[in-house]
Amino acid sequence: MAETLVRKRAAAAAAHDAHAAVAEHHNNGAADELYGIGDLCHEFGITARAVRFYEDKGLLKPRRVNNTRIYTRRDRTRLALILRSKAIGAPLSEIKTFLELYGSHGEGREKQARWVLARTDKAIAQLEAKRAHIDATLAELRVINDACRRTVNAK
């Protein structure tokens, strides 16, 4: 019981320290914005578990203040890119490659752009092939449907 109380107090103190660090950062007029995990979850409509998952996969690397995660504007941008990439069906391995191409100071922007061009060209070609297949299937179904409709209406 006492051990649980000590842990709860330590966690509360750590959270206070993290909030204080973020507040101090904002008060000092720092150019780089800081976010807590709850801020990112609310903004992107995801759970803290999802954010921690991307962190575990090495896609996000927040700073820590007494075990509390503090995310920078760069982390926020990376999360936005991760979610956008997932929405178009990119696997995490490709997302990680894409993010790593950027570099720590943006020196890999051209490599990143070339990689995205190749990836999107491939995805566009695949989707166009699927669309052609769907169009052909729809045409065939319409022929079958029309034939069946004529048979039913003839009686």
C-alpha cells in the first residue's frame, strides 16, 4: 500500500515536472513548440497506445522529462506523415525508410522526394490496373444483369 502511494506521488511529481518544463519552454518564447502525448492524441484523433507503438517502432523519438514524453514540432510533423502514409496503405517499414531519408537537419530532402516519386508512381500504376480490372468486371456484370433482366421480363 505504502509502495503504491510512493509510486503515485512520484508519477504525479514527474508529470508536474514535465508540465513545468513545457510551460517554461513556452514562457521563454522558444521557437520550437512542445507537445504532450495527450496533445498529439487529441489533435490527430488517435490513442496514446498508437503514439507509443510508433515510438517503439523507432518512428518517433520524444524527449523525456522524468519518464514523461515531450514531443517537438518535428515529432508532430513525423506523426502527421506516419498517419498520412498509413492512410494510403504504406507499410511501417516503408514509412521508416521515408522518415530516415530526411536526415537530422533535412539534408536528405531530395532523396526523400525521389523516393516518394518512385513509391507514388508504383502505387498509381497499381491502382490504375485495379481500376481497369474493376471496370471490366462491372461491364461483364452489366451484360449478365441485362441478359437476366430480359429473360425475367420476357415471361
